[in-house]
Amino acid sequence: MTAEPAAPFLAACRCEPVGRTPVWFMRQAGRSLPEYRALKGTRSILDVLTHPDLAAEITLQPVRRHRVDAAILFSDIIVPVWATGFGVDIVAGRGPVVERPLRTPADLERLRPLDPEADTGYVLETVRILATELPADVPLIGFAGAPFTVASYLVEGGPSRDFAKVKALMHADPGTWEALVDRLADMAIASLGAQVDAGADAVQLFDSWVGALSPKDYERFALPATRRVLDAVGALGVPTILFGVGTGELLGLMASCGPNVVGVDWRVPLDLARRRVGPGRAVQGNLDPGACLGPVEVALEEARDVLRRAGGAPGYVFNLGHGVLPETDPGVLSALVELVHAEGPAGLRS
Amino acid sequence: MTAEPAAPFLAACRCEPVGRTPVWFMRQAGRSLPEYRALKGTRSILDVLTHPDLAAEITLQPVRRHRVDAAILFSDIIVPVWATGFGVDIVAGRGPVVERPLRTPADLERLRPLDPEADTGYVLETVRILATELPADVPLIGFAGAPFTVASYLVEGGPSRDFAKVKALMHADPGTWEALVDRLADMAIASLGAQVDAGADAVQLFDSWVGALSPKDYERFALPATRRVLDAVGALGVPTILFGVGTGELLGLMASCGPNVVGVDWRVPLDLARRRVGPGRAVQGNLDPGACLGPVEVALEEARDVLRRAGGAPGYVFNLGHGVLPETDPGVLSALVELVHAEGPAGLRS
């Protein structure tokens, strides 16, 4: 036992009292920062994230600039499938694009298990650098894509609006779908376990697009593989966060997958979201990234509303409801961090 | 007064008892039908819908094939702005694309008021043809885009995932945003009024993308203009439907805009949606279009669940939660119509 207090971010994830509300931003490292654009130059994302020195530096940039309470590894949810030889590329302005989408049982053979050290050693090296370079009170968040969301890229062949091919596969060939998300769950478990071994202090499972499913389909087609990942990673002793967009009706089911924290987008008021998540779990979010695109006063006013709805109760991590938009003025993010720290849960200071 | 019973669709919109649950499908006319593809050939959508004989025939095709309880005018929500000379095109596989997006107060001058007969006489001629050719118990639904959703295309320049430019404009220059949705409300009122005069029996206001807003932003930036359209059109004596996707948290606010019917996507179970909409209004939806892409048994099973949740109470129109996906087997839609008619509200037969 140590007398050192836990970092506010880790304490909040575990619903413990905190001296200040912790804050970080999804996609805080990346296009919104001029120092990122300067460092990246004309390199591709995949090129940058395979260079641990660059990836670590990019991870650190927003910690220095914004004084956020957690760092998130600079990587991509598509890295494990890419690194194991499934043909996928990240196309600027579009996202992950798959050469030959996965549509048949035979295509499953093209997905091989992940050996984290052999396949993605650069990711783990980045984690190791960050474990030594980050300030002691700024934990590192590792991450993976949740099985549904990674599967959606592999099956659709790229970003999708209606997920027609995913849903056609689910309903027409549920056995292949289940085998697919099972393999992706194994890859996420391997990747997250290795990140934790290398020094990650918490992990976030990104199920960004799962809000496309009805609650019934979520329960059948996404929940079991998601729970398996969270069970395995939770057993490693680090807090887990499960995040998705458009998941208002899924929050209770997502909580039942066992994460410490459920991410909430901006569509559901935070107090309502917390009721749906239920007791014993923290929530994270829920400022609209679009509210950061106007004058700073608008963003601050919206953030105050989020903080009011958080109500000063333990178990809240301030964040946007989705990633920072590339057009965002970094000054707005820094001002948000100041506000959240200043207007923290005064009644709960430890 | 006449002894003739109202068409089931119109009765359901008004929460009156019906002999069978009425059913129609958003985007029932169009790409999923081989007879549509044969008739359209290589013509563009805008070419087809400016020819009343073709547009009327396409509107009738799904009525003949599926025996649905309502026809929806074959047109597009972008027609009024296109017809008044705002540079916009419908790009196959992408949607409406705007040459010079609307971003500044000066750009507002490029939006001129709609004169329905002079600018869109072909739409009204299509309505007139359909008013004589449709069976007496199959009403014609006219439609318009709601101000928010039309504005989103004009400001973004095309379909968007994050509506960053819309939100930036709303927050940075609310006056210009409000002037924009006000002009679009006037255009919708003019267009819908003329469609009703020409013979439309009901109207649907498509606010497809408004689910991108938080309840607070909906209330400020979308609700007032939407309510103005529904007030004006409701006064004409035809039922009104307000539809959007991803609107789980907005259903109560949408109901407060005054439509007879609130559309519900597939993310919210129908019984829960009805509670959020509140008493005195009908609901329409909420089968996942993606559930129609697998075996017919899956679609029928999902439809039975929707009907169970509808509970046989008055005020329900069966539909998908969004438009028919192009890949849909038309046989699945016909089977759904049969099921819905066969498993109608037996206890309520008049």
C-alpha cells in the first residue's frame, strides 16, 4: 500500500472521490494541433505510428499544451488487422479502406491471430517510452477497436452510413458474423494485454459505430464478444472504458458488458445517461465536439451544463462525446481544461 | 359528412381506430424495384422527377407491387432549392452536392423564395396525375425537407457525418443560421401548401439528419422553424408526419412541434418511443431497413416484434425506421405488407 493518491483520471474511472474532475479529449493528439502537423509533415498515419519516437512525441503534445489528465496512445483501431496482413489502408480524409472486404466464411482465413510483440512491436515500444516520459499523475490510455466496429470496416470495405453489408451478413450468415467478431475479440484481448504489460494504465475499447444497431441486435451480435474483451482486460487490474456514438438506447447493455466507465456522446443529457448506465460505473463525455467550433464562450457554457448534469458525484471523466474535430481551435480545448479543473467537484475534494 | 370510412393510413395518422394496420415504406419507389430501374434507364434523378408522367408512374409502381396503404410522391427534398436556382446536383451514390456552399450572410441572398407553380410545376402536375390515378383507399403523401436537414446540405456542401460546418455556423453566427432555416421554412410551407392544393392527402416533413443535434441545440436551432412549417401545413387539414433518424432523445421535442405523427427509427424500441412522444400523436416506423437484407424470415420476425410493441393501440403506421436500402429484395417488402395486414389490430376492427 502506498500513501500516494491515485491520479484523478484513474480514481474517477473507479468511482472514487477526486480532488478535481479529470479531463482528456478523444483524438486530442492529431490534426487539430499545429505541432502535430509540423511533425507529421507529409508522412502517412501508418508511417508515423510505426515509429515509436514520433508516436510517443505526438501522444505527449496535447499533454504539454492542454494539461489534460490522461494521455491516449497515438495509434489506430485498424493497426492489429493491418499488422497481421489483412489488406487495409488509412486514406486521408476518408478513414480505413479495405482492398478485399470480408464477406464469406472463406474470408475468415485471411484474419490471422495477433502476436503483439512480433506484429506490433512499435506500438508496445511507444507505450514503453510513454510509461517513462509521462508525468506520474498523467496515466496512459491504451486502446483497441471493439469487435463490432472493426468488423464493420472489414465487411463494408470502409466507412459506412447504413452498415448494409454488415447487417446483411449478420442476418444472412450469423455463424460467419460470430466467428468474425470472435477472432477480432481475440485480437483486441491480445493487443490490450500487451499494452497493459508494456505500461498502459487504463484501456478504452472503441465501439464507435455500434449505435447503428437496435438494442436487440446489439445484445445478439455485439455484446457477447465485447463482454469477453472487457472480462479479459478487466482481470489485468486496469480500468476499462467502453465507448460508442449514438448509443443512447444501448447504455444499459454496454454497462452490462462490464467496463468501469461507459462513454456517452452528446445526444443524451449526462444525468439521463448516468441513470441508464446504472450504479457502480463511471461515465465519460459528453460535450458535443461541434460546440467547440464556435466562440470559446459557447464551448465553456456547454461544458458548464455538462458539469452541472454530472452533479459533482464520483465517477465522472470530462471528455467530448466523440473525437476532436480537425477544425477545432486548440485554444478552445485548453480553455475547457482550465474550466473543468477550476469548477471541479468542490464538495468532494479529498 | 360521408359514411365512407377513412383510408386506414389517414385514420391511423389521426389516432382513429383502423380495420388493419396501415403500412408503407420510405423510399418504396426507387432503386430496389427492377421496374423502376427499367423505366429510369440512364436518366438522372432530377431528369426523371421533372417529367410528371415518369414521376407518377414510379410513384405508382410500389403501390401495385406491394399493395401498400399509401403512396409517396417520387421527388427529392432538394427540389425547391434546386428549382429556385441554388446550384445543387444529386450525384449518384453520394446524394445532394452543392457547388458553392452557404456559409455567410451574403450567401443567403442566393436563396430566393419558392413560387411552387412557376418553379416546380412538374411536381404539382405529378401530384394531380396521382390524385386521379391512385386507388381511393391509397392516399398520396406529399413531402418536403425540414429546414435543418435542407440547411445541412447547403452549408456542408453535401452529405456529412459530423455536421462540423453546420455546427460552426450555428454557434458562431446564430443570426445567419436562423435566417437560413427561416427561409427554408418558408419554402417548405409554400411547397407543401401547393402539393396539398394539388391533391396530396398527407405530408411528411423529412428531418433525416436532425439526430446529430443535442436536445438543447434542437430546441434552439431546429425546433422553431420546424414548428412553423407544421403549424402552417396542419392548418390545411391534412395529417402531418415529422421524421428523423437517431432522434431517440428528441422525440418529445419533435412531438411538441405539432405533427400528427412522429417517425421513429429502429434504435428506440417502439413502446418506449411512444411513451416519449406522449399521448394524442401517432407513431410511424420502426423496423431496421438492415433487417430486410437477410432471409425473409428475419424481416418477418423483426416486424412481429415491432407489431407486438405497437400493441394494437390506435395511432400506428408500420414503416421502416429509414428508407428502403437499394440492395433490398422487393419480395421481402411484399411479404412484410402481407404480414402487417394479416396481423393487424384484430381487437380494433371497426
